[in-house]
Amino acid sequence: MTYDVLNVKIHGATITEANLNYQGSITIDKKLLIATGLKKYQKVTIANFSNGYRWETYIIEGKEGSGCICVNGVSARFNQAGDKILIMQYVTINDNEYDNHKPVIIFPNNKNLINE
């Protein structure tokens, strides 16, 4: 049997920009990607604390150390700068991996930086 489980969570990131005139995706500071192991073009699920809006998209790598969390495309209609969000990525694991699986969870500050 296999299970889809949480693999990475960026908890409480702050949206820095919402760009409606872009084809889609979410731009995430490269430092956050490195800290979590997330990769550009990887699929993520995002949930907005302010309004409950939840969607899936893919990652674009943002400038390292910029604190950038930019919602691009249609989802910009439901998200705005200053909103707090969860960014989640899931992985499929099997029975043998289940008991030892531990997701990576980070809590960036209000500028989307993490203590290193």
C-alpha cells in the first residue's frame, strides 16, 4: 500500500506580491527552497489563512535572500500582499517508509526569512 503524506510545509509565509498578469505559479525565495528541499517547477498546495482559499500550482525560484513569496496568475485574485499562507508539498511513500517519515516544517518570520 502507498500513502500520500506531507513532505514539506512552510507555515505562515507572508505574500509579498500578487501578480495577476503572469501565467501562473508561486515565486518562492531560493533560501526557503534550499531550507526545505523544494525544487523549482515542483507542485505545491497553498492555503491562505485570511480567506481559506486553497489551490495547487508549481514553484518558480525567486532571488535568494529576497523574502519573495509572489502569487502569480489567476490566484492573485484571491491573495494579496500581507496575507499569511501555508505552502505544502506531498510525497507518496510505501508501508516500509511510513513509520520513519518525518516532514520538513519551517516557520519563516514576517519577512520570510528563517533562522539558520
